[in-house]
Amino acid sequence: FAQMIKIWGSIDILVNNAGLQKDAPLVEMSLADWQQVIAINLTGQFLCSRAAVREFLHRGVVPELSRVAGKIICMSSVHDVIPWAGHANYAASKGGVSLLMKTMAQELAPQRIRVNAISPGAIKTPINTAAWMTPEAEAELLKLIPCRRVGEPEDIARATVWLASDASDYVTGATLYVDGGMTLYPGFDQGG
């Protein structure tokens, strides 16, 4: 952060977007894999947010830039609310991100710092290539997505731009699910 401040002078918007999966059944998951996923997915967001907030508070509101002192966008996952067998470390980290975001939003709103999250569903990114790479895999994945398409990185980018803009100026402590309806519990659409 110090190097970024030295080069750019300040920070207006933080997008916490580092993520890692190290999957295994619970009884086979190593402590090292558990800790690495928590460290990157959750602790990393805490550390980056803390550094950004310190700068936001130091600088204060710059009216010609924004009505707020700063904006934080936490990348989470639909697995902040959907349990995921075989992925306990990932789901726990994203559940933690959800409450970290809400706690920061509550604490920082009086200082005019907005904090929100985006929870992507299945998006065509390297972290889940195996889930959509073949027609057979994609067909299985689409059963979980009511909109019947796998998301594109641009879907997340558009949501991020909106949350980073003053168009969402009255939004804080919110999670935007960009998931094609995955959190609508597909399978229950016909009564369960």
C-alpha cells in the first residue's frame, strides 16, 4: 500500500479481488490448505481494507471526486450463503467476507466510507474452468443456474463499476448477487 500511495498519491476505491480454492473433503483437508484459503480470501481482505480505510480517513472527503471518503468492494461468492460440501475452507472464507463487509459498512458509514460486496455465481474464470469447459460439464452446471447461462467476467465488471460510482452513493452494507439466480435455490422452482 505504501508503494501504491507513493506512486498514485492516494486511493479512492478498493476492490478486494484475490481468491483461492483448495478443495478436499473435510476429513481429508489439511490444516495448511484451510489456513491458506482463509489467509488469502478473508485475512487479505481485512488487511487491504484496513490500509485503505486508514488512507480514506487521513485524506477525508474530496468533494470534487465523490460525496464519500472512499469505497470498498469485497468480492465474495454465492458460497457466502450456499454451503458447499468438499469446499469447507472456501465457503467459510466467503461467509467471513460477508460479515466482515457488513461490520465494516456499519462501523465506517459515519465516516462516509461505503463498503459493499459482490457475490458472483458461476463465472467463466480460471478458478472454475473444469465446471464449464466441456459441453457435458456446462450442461450439469446450467442445472444450477435459473438463467441458463454461465456468467462472463464482464457481468462482474459492470456490477463493480456501478458500486464504485456515485450512482450507488446511498448503498452501503449490501451484497449484490451476480449469479444468474443460483441463490434462488434451483430445484425448488417446481415446489421442491
